[in-house]
Amino acid sequence: MGIDSDGAEAAPSHAWRPMRSRVGKAMRDPLFAFLVVGVALFGGYQIIERAQKPPVVFTPQVEQAMVEDYEMLVGRPATAADKARIKRDYLAEELLFREAINRNMHLTDGETRKRLVDKVRYLIAGAPPEPTDEQLVNHYADNLAQYRAEPRTSFTQVYRAQKPADAALLLAQLNAGETIPGDDFWLGRAFPRYGDSMVRGIFGQPFVATLKTAPDGRWFGPVQSPRGWHFVRKSESIPAAMIPFPAIKDQVRQDYMIAHSEAAIDKALAGLKEKYDVEE
């Protein structure tokens, strides 16, 4: 037994051996290693998380910009109360925004997703340059099928909400030039030069098909639609035709600029597929 620096008796070295033995045994225990790794991972995660989530700071630069905007809007200098409210509103908006991200609302809320996608589309494509007349004419020529006016038809109808029991008699009266009563129809009786898509939207595709094969100048029907029953007289059929470039130049310009943006986005998507996992 030895004497320590204070004159007290020091414990013999062999007295520490059981303790060192127990510590060494504990360190060799797989559970101890697991706990050490867990603590290290947790500490590292906390450091990374703090790095990825910078603190919310109301910097002097932000304050100056927001105060200037406020003063321009209200037309007077901002008071101390105004500045306090500006700071409070900024912090509230920033905190709520971060909470929205933390709740993955950008992944689950459809309207939020759409706005973000539209924003990124614009950031990728930018504002397309104003096309020249030559570029517009070339785009028109390369997409002629897109600039054809659809077939149109002019017709008159007599509407019945229920199928008439004396349909054959009513049809004969109409073709004899007589007038028969009908129920009120929200678009009236006459449909001058309606495109096929408009007729389809009102009466349905079977009505359009029947109208196409019907002779001009004679009443036929009653034709059923989702809205009821119709006696119909077709007076004019206009086939599909090319729309002259001068008459549709504004539309061609818009289509050209959309195509320019879509090409830029398609090019960017190729790189994004490599950046993110895509299962097709």
C-alpha cells in the first residue's frame, strides 16, 4: 500500500483491477458498441439537421426592404409600431412556411404542387424570345393540321323534353311547312354555323353523327340527346378548311412560344431523370 500526495494511504493497484476488468468487458460487449454508434449517429444527425435548417433571422437588410415597400404603399414613414408589426408578420410567415414544408404540404397539396411546378417551369424555360415572322410561318407550315377549322353546321330545332307519342305526325307537319309547339330550350331554336365540338358539347356525339348524314332542307327526328328529344332541320354544312395564316397569326405566335418553352423543359427533364430515381 502506498501513500498519496496528501499523506493518505493509496489503494493498492490490485484493488483497481476488478474495475478495469469490468470496464474492459463492458466495452467488448456488442450492446455497448451499438449504443456508442447510436449516440454518434444521433449527434451527427442533429448537426446535419441544424445545418439544413438555418435559423429564422430578421436581418437589417430584410427589414429595410420591407419597411421601404410599406412606406411606398402607405405613403408615409413607418412608425415604431409599424416596424414591429412588419417584423412580427415576417417571422410568422416564415415560420408557417417552414411548418408547411415540414408537413410535406408541397408533396400532398395539389394547388401547392401546381404552383411550384409552374414556377420551376418558368425558371427552366424563361421568357421565350419574340419570334420572327419567318419562324411563325415555318411553325404554321409544320403544324397545318392544327390550324384547320373544324366542320360547321347550321340547323334549327324544335325541342321536346319528353318523346312525343305522335312523333310521325309532328314530323310530317314540319315538313309540310307547319309550325308545331316545343318546350323551351336554353339555347333557343337556331344554331348558325356551330362547330362539331360545340354541337357535341351540347347534344352529344350521336346527335353530331346523325346531323352529318341528314339531308339539307328537311326535318328529321326526333333525335334523342342527354337533354331530351329534338326535331331538326339542317340548312348548311361547311367542311373543314385551312385557316389562313394572317387570320390566325396571334394563335400561331402563342403556340410557337409554348413549343419553345416545352422544348427547353424536355431538355431539362432528361437531366432530372438522372438526378432523381424514376420508375417507368
